[in-house]
Amino acid sequence: MRGPAEVTDGPARTDAPARGRALARSITPVRRRWIAVAVLLAVACSLPFQLVPFRVFQFTMVMVYAVALLGLNLLVGHAGQISLGHGAFFAVGAYAAAIMLDRWDLPYPLTLPIAAAVAFVLGLALGLPAVRLRGLYLALVTLAIAIFLVPLLKRFESVTGGSMGLTLAKPAPPAWTGLAEDQWLYFLTLAVTVLAFLLAHGLLRSRVGRALHAVRDNEAAAEVMGVRLPFYKTLAFAWSAMFAGAAGCVYTWVIGFVSPDSFVVTLSITLLAGIVVGGLGSFSGPLLGGLFVMFVPSISQDINDAAPGVIFGLLIIVVMYVAPTGLAGLAGRVARSTENILRKE
């Protein structure tokens, strides 16, 4: 005969999978997304207390690149435009902050909105002629901007410091925080990153976001529906440049040094590769792209000191073969497959 415990345990074991499936159905995709964001923020807040200073610096730079890629994703992934000059706007934000700190001795927080505004205006100026261009022609124009920026920065030595660049003091942590310098810079960058993602999220859920998606999907149909193509294309360039300028400003805070050689055309190409690998049009793509831009070149250097570029290129090919829609698309497919398996059990 079976004992009482065995009799009562049988139904409990039978009902457990059903309860698990019911719980999985009750968690909507929106709730699941916010749960993932909350977990990610909790991990991010604990990270600087678990890692050595150099690793903290690396993850700080991941967030800097993520903010820059957020703007590029807005332009390329959501508006369907192309840009090979995003590194130029990144440099504009970095130098605007550096000049304000070095020449005018402005407070650090004040440099962020000003640097973003300067980049926004320049993006607006670039967006006006870019309205008449598309495809390869637009790519060549934006590439030209990234190419001539470096010699331009070197020419005005009295303002930009020329080839030697500008050396700046990093923001010091307040005594009441009890944080080390690397931890303080990490949390400053984290705050800017969260604000940037919230701003992008609100923008894409607004009328502007819907118009950008219409322009990306079919320009002729969007124009018939009343979408003003020149206005929204120009606005996409301006917003993209603004995020890049904000990222450049935070880069200046974190590095404490700017020079023209830090913003060569390779930076623009790397940023474009980062957002494509991360996932165009996805909300997590900029963060995954930031991880790729920060860590893959260093991994390539560790694998082969003689030819890190070759390893970097091969890794991009492998990622694109395994995940044609980017790492965000791959993660989404894995999550959906796991959910389907759980529902069938």
C-alpha cells in the first residue's frame, strides 16, 4: 500500500507543470520586458562593487558607446538612413565638453546639455542637404565629414590643442558617497545612459517614432499618408547627432583627455558595425553593440597582436552568419524557443 505522503504528493507533481504554464501565460511580453530591465539595472548597480577598477572602466565605456549607438540606431534602424560619420558627432560632443571645461571652467553637469545641443545643431545642418541624398551617396557624404574632421581639429590649435589634444581633470566623487573615482564615473555614466534610453523610448512611442518607421518602411507610402519626409529625415539626423554628442561629453569625463587621433574615421565604421551586430531597430541593440565595440577589439588583440583587425573582421562575419538580425534578434529567437518548449511541457 502507498503511504499518505505518496498519495498527496502525486497530484502536486501533476499540477506543477500546469501552474508553471499558467504563470508563463500571465506574464505578458511588456511585463517580461520591464522585469528584464529591472534585473539589468540591479546587476548594473552592483557591478562596480564586484569588479576591479579596470573592468569597471571597461563597462563604463560600454555605456558610453551604448548612448552613441542609441543615436545611430535611431537614424539607421528606425529611420532607414545611413551614416558613416557618426564618430564625427561623437567627437564634436567630446571637444565641446573639453573646451568648456578647459577654457571656461564650466561645471561638469552643465557641459552635457550644451554638448548635446551643439551636436544637435550640427546634425540639423547636415540633415538639410542629406534630405536629397540616399543610399551610397548619403553614405559618402557622411563619410567625408568623418574624414575631414581630424585635420580640422588639428588646425585650430589655440582652441582644440592641436595634435596634442586637451588634458582635463575627471569629476571627483563627493566625500559623502564613499565611492572611488572609477565607481563614481561609472554611476554618472549609468545615470546618463538610463536617461538617454528613456528619452529614446518616449520618442519612438510618440508620433515622431511612428513617422520615422513609416519613412523607413516605404517613403512613397509615407508621403501619401501625409508624412513630411524632409522634416523627419532632418530631425532623425539631429536626434542621432544629439545622442552622439552626449556620449562624447561623457567620454571626456571618463577619459579626461581628447585628441584628434581618438576620433579617426575608423571610429565611425566601428560604431556602424556595432549597431548592426547588436541589432538594428531593437531596443537592446545599442547595449549589445556597446559590449561588442568595447570587448571584441580587445579580445582580437589578445588572440593575435600582429593582426587584430583580421580577427575583428572574422568575428563580425561569424556573428552575422549566426545572427543575421543581430545579437538582439538571436536573443529574441532563443527566448521564444524556450517559451514554446515550456508551454509544451
